[in-house]
Amino acid sequence: MLQDLRFAARMLVKRPGFTALAALTLAVGIGATAAVFNLVQGVLLTSPPYRDPDRLVLVPSVRVDSQQVERIEAMPAIHWMDWQQHATTFESVAAHAWTFNFRVDAAGSESIEGMVVTPDYFRVVGVQPMMGRAFTPDDAKPGQPSTVIILGYEYWQRRFNGDRAIVGRTLRMSRRDTPPTIVGVMPPGVRFLPSPTASQEPNYNVDATIDFLMPGAPNPQRLKFSMWDVVGRLKPGVTVAQAQAELDLLVARQANGDRDLQGRTARVEPLVADMNRSGRRILLPLFGAAALVLLIACGNTAALLLVRGLQRQQEYAVRTALGVGRAALFRQVAIESGSLAAIGGAAGVALAFGIVRVFQAIGGHAIPRLDSVSAGWPLLACGVAAAMAAALLAGLVPALRASRLDPIVALKNTGSRSSAGIGERRLLRAVTMIQTALTLALLVGAGLLIRTMQNVANVHAGYSMDRVLAMTVTAVQGDWMDFHHRALERVSRVPGVERAAFVWGTPLTGNDWPGSVEIEGHPAIAPSDRVALPLRSVTPGYFELLGLKMAAGRDVRDSDDRKAPAVAVVNQALADRYFGGTGAVGKKLWLGRRDQPSTEIVGVVADARTGDLTQAPAPEVYFCLWQSSAFSKDLVVRTASDPRAVIESIRRELASVDPTVAVERVKTLDDIRADSLASRIFARQLLVGFAVVGTLLTVVGVYGVLALSVAARRREIAIRTAIGAHRRDIRNLVFGEGLRLIAGGVAMGVAGALVASRALQSFLYGVEPTDPLTLAAAGGVFVAVSVVACWAPTRRAAAVDPLEALRCE
């Protein structure tokens, strides 16, 4: 074995060009696969820091009647409190709710995200504070502000530098007359549990680590209307289906005869599956693409090793004739291939570390929990496994061929007669055709995403995005109305600012106020069956700032304050759906019952794609911010030039109004647009990169096969030339072989691409996975590039000198 290792090292050093090319080919495939696997491991395969997380389930509420809701709903407290007493499939049940607040600071406040949890939460999820204590039932007092708080580990480190004397101190927070006392610090890595009903909040980030926990309890007087997110721990051996069946019975029993509880049921969802849903959507298709690159690289290396084996037939024959057994010859060739794969694997792992950093730089909003991904042992393990697989795939065929070599035949065919046989050429053609098919699948996927982004770019959003700056501005204390009026006045006077407005529900951020309304002219219906609409709140001039035209009526005005009758502006989609040709202006909306004050529609604004660029405009309602205020909202400004140039000036003006104001998430509308398309952009970037690499490797393979074919048929070409064949005929002969090779691979690739492209269905917009134009374009690009690769072997074949080639005959 040691002798074989030394011999393998000498042979690899003897041919540095061959070694470098083969190792680099493997490094690219191994590096790409290991890097994407590292993301998969860090995001999907790393369990949350809870005890037995596979037994944790979320229990949201879902409608079972005709009402259409846009978001998953929370569960009434009366249900989950009953489960705590009577559910036999659950070990324990707790409730939680996402919340946010602001740490007040004289030099500028900052937002902090947290959860309100029932005291059973710590027992359910199986995690306890690493310092201090957990909440007790006495800490959770319905209807009263909490007097205690637990900090998240990461926030404790970031804001308090890991001060271990923090327990017992107070934390100054907005909307709190008495600062809560810190009673504990959570261990690292504790993140939010999903709260779908809060997903429209501007501060909501389910993938972040928690900043704080506070105790809570439902109001005993409103158990049917106190909505909470629910997490439960199943008993050992209990399945999700069993828990679902039991909760169906318990919910139905409570809803029997109580109209307020009818029309909904519970849905049991495994926590880990829910947390990984968005990550699986993007990472698994990309991991498949990276695996295709690895297979292409292995095929290329196998072809290189096979060609090298053909060149060493005489050596193998002599060794066999001198008594080397087939097993020993197989071992020596396999070790040489394995050594080459080891070199490629080491280079691939080093490359993967760099690729992971690139992923983290460009992944941004595309990949959930990307901050938890680190290039460590999973990457090394994947690199080693990929190198072993590459050694097996790339080195097995050459080793088997060498061990089966007939020394007598090999020695007879040395010298000028030595060439690749029909079997070897067919094998190389098959490998190259498979490479072509895999590459075409990558090219089609990249093409579909490129066309998707072109379609999205051509979407008319309905509003102007250029030179618009948005920032979340929150007045954490003082007179709310006075601050916002003065802030608009000051910001509007900043040089370079053309217009300024406040808005709750900035386009493409996912932020809006999910509300249900009753509409004049439509039958009065039960609260559970009301129309669910996204609601927004704006100050005067917001529509003009974004270039949204008023189709009818008027904009909201400064006079529309809390003393004036409530008014609203609706979009054209709502007017068309609910008022048809009668006109919406002057009609009324009710957020509560019809015997309560109504809101008059005073204007209709043009439609805009405010929620998602890939979705048609949906009905929306805009209230006046002076009447429907919001604690956190965005300040949007339109500037005369680059909006980034006025950021600091705006910050100074806001601080001059109130030094404690919180100014966060400063972005241009173009940046917000890019964030909303982050998963598509990231997938496109990776697939285009993988497709380019795969194409280059496959083109090299096509060139290698044709070059070997020309070398193997040198005598045949010389004879054809000697008996009168023109150079044109020789070129057509070799070029035709190359075209047949490419055509066979493209035919296989189209079939494979039709299957593989369906994995990208959720990323596509305006194009189908079977889009014929994309298939044709991908095939055309590959054929054009491959034809260029055929040029050098074809030229070499036409230049064969028959006298020189036949001289030794």
C-alpha cells in the first residue's frame, strides 16, 4: 500500500498539468456541493435548542367554513385552556404571542422583539434560563402590565456586554410607567416560535433570536376572544394524527351551541417542519443543482483518467507480464484515482469555505436563520464524503479496465498502433452525453429564473420607486400627534427632500393591518364571516409622493383628525369588487358592528401592487393616520437626487424634535423591492453560476472526447486522405461525430430538464417549467458553445499528414 501511494504521488507529480486540471475539476464540484450542504445542515438539519424538538407541535386555528382569511389565525384561549385539562395526547400545552417594544435611550431608542408567554412555556419547550429564574403563575396577572422580564442571550451580550450582575436590575421600556425587573437570561440560540397573526408587523422577524420574554395570561372575562398562538408537547409515542383527532373532538364539543366558536378548528403542525418550510423551499432545489455540478465534475475526471489509462496501456501490460496480479493493478490505479480525489477534495473544502462566505454575503433575506450557519465540521464531513464519492465515480472505471487488460494484446498494440478502442470511445461518449444532459438541466433552470426576473422587472407596480427613502420612525414618549406633525414639517424643509409622509404599511414590506370590515350595500353578516382586508394608514400627500393617482374623490387631509368624522380611501380593486358601477365615494365601512360609528369612503386611488409584485392588486383600505394612529410606522420621503445623501440630515431633524426617537431600517424603496425578491434573486445567482461551471466542464468533456477520437482514428483518417478524401470530407466526418454527441446529450437533457425544472415552480412568475422558449434557448446556447469546442479537434483531423501517419506501416 505504501509503495502504491509513493508510486501514485510520483505519477501525479510527473504530469502536473493533468493533475491540476483533474483536481481543479473535482474541487469545483466538491466545493459547490459542500457549501450548499453546509447551508442545508445549518438551516434545516440543526435542531432548535429545545428538549426533544420532534415532539413539539404548533396548534394554529383554521377556518372550516366559507370565510376566506389571508393569514393563519391564533387560537381562542378558551380552547387551549380546555386542552390543558382534558387533552390526553399532550404532555403539556402553553400559549405565546409575539410582541415588540423599545428600550428608551436619551441618545435614540431601539426596538426590541420579544414574546409574551404563559408560565408553562418553559416546561413545554424544555428550556430554562441559564441565569436567574423562569416565570411563575404569580408573575402573569391578566389585565396588568408585567413587572418582570427575561432577556435573550444574544441581546444580553449585545446590549449589556454579558454583565452577569444584570439580574435584579430594571429595563426602561416605552409604554411602561414602571420599568420591569430582569429576573433571568435565556441560553444562546433561542429564537421565536412562529406567530403568523403578527407577520405583518414591521418589526416581526421569526428567524431572529429573542430579545426578551414577558409573562402573560388571558383575560378570564374574554376567553372566547383572547387570541393566542399555541405550542404543545406530545406525549412519547403519540403521533401528530392522533393529537389532531383528539383536538378535533375537543374543539367540536366546545363549539357545539356556541356561535362565537363555530367555523374554526385546530391544526396540529410539527414545529421543526413549520420552522424549516421556507428554508426547504429554496435550499433543497439548490442542493440538487450543486449535486449535478458534482456529477458533471466526476464525469469529467473519469474521462480524464480513462484517457490517461489508455495512454498507459503498455505500462499496465508490462507490469502484468512481470507478474503483477489483477487485484494489485486494480489497487494501484484505484489509489492513484483516490489520491487525485483527495487533492481535489482538500481544494474543494478550501473553496467551500470561501463559497459559504459568499452565500452569507448575498443570501441576506433569502435564507432563514443564515446567521446560525458556520463553516465547521459539517462542511468538512461533506467535503470528505464528496471526495470519496468522486474517487469512486471517477476512478472505478479506469481501475476496472486496467485490471481486465490482456497483456499480450496490449503489448502487440503498442507504438503507433496504440489507440482507444470502440468500447472506450463509446464509454466516453456516454459519459459526455450524461454531462450534457445534466448541464442542460442547469441551463434550463437558470433560464427560467432569468425569465422570471425579467417578467418581474416588467411588472408595473403602480407607483414610482426611484428616489424614495423609507425609515421606521417611532416616538417612544411624549405627545404622539405633536411629534409627527413637527417631524413632517422639519423633514420637508431638509435640502433635497421634495415630499414627506408617514405610512403604516409601506409597499412590498409585507406590513399591513389585517382587519375585517362590513361594507355598505352588502348584507350584514356575523363577525366570523366579515370581509378580511389589508388596512393601511397614511398622512396627506402619501399618494402623490408615490405617484398614485386619485381615480375619484379626494385624498385624506390634515383636517381629518380625531375630532372629524372617520374617513378612508379605497383602491380601485375594492371599488370594482364591492361597488361595481355605482361608485364607492360616499359609501360607508364598519370596522365594528353596524350600530357603531362608520367610516366614510372619500376617495378611490389607483391600484398598486403593494403586497407582492407577482400578485395582482387586491382590495385595500387606507385610513388617515391622524385618525388611525400607529405606534411604529415608516417615514417615506421623495428626494431630488440620491436619497441616501439626506439620511443623516433627516436623522438630525427627527432627533431635534425628540432625542429619544427610534429611527431604524433605513432603506430605499429599491432596496425594499430587492428584499421582497431576495429568494428569487439568490436562486437565480446560484443557478446561473452552477450552469456556467457545468457548461465549461461539459465543453471540456466534448473537446476531450473528440480529441481522443481524432487520435484513435489517425490511421483511418490518413488512409481516407491517401485514397482521395478531401479535407472538407474529413472535417465533416469529425464535426458530424461531435454534433451527434451533442444532439444525443441535448435530447436526454430536455427530458431531464422537464422533470428537474418543476422543483423551481414556487420561484417562477410568468413562465411555466415546460416553457418551450427557455428549453430552446438553453439548448441553443449549449449547442453554440459546444460547436466552438469541436473546432480544434476538427481542424487537427483535417491537418493529418498521411505520409507521416502511415510511415511505420
